[in-house]
Amino acid sequence: MNEIKKYSNGDITIVWKPHVCSHSTKCWKGLVEVFDPFKRPWITPENSTTEKIINQVKQCPSGALSYLINDEER
């Protein structure tokens, strides 16, 4: 079964598909206050702005990260 995890700050929900992740490290090197592989949970969207999160998620090379706003996946 392909697991999907979701993390929300109220305005945005980050969707993570671990089975798709290529572990490029772009997410946490670009926005460590949200993506910290040394913490659990490793994604904490409440630690940054929605705009910064969207910009960082768009840089995910594998497509393992996406986001939802107002029930629309992007």
C-alpha cells in the first residue's frame, strides 16, 4: 500500500508521498523550519508562511510533495 501523509497549518496542507520521494534534500535545505528530517513529525507547516511553503514544495524534483488549498490539489 502506498502511504500518503498530510500536514496542515490551517491555510495549506502539505501532502507527502514517501514512496515517491527521491530524498534529494531540496525541501529541508530550502526550508528547514518546515522540513526537518531529524524531527518527528518531520514536516511542521505551522513554522512558516503559506507562500514560502508553496515555493519550496514546487521545487520537489520527484513530486513526492504537493499541497492543498481550499480543497484543490496543486
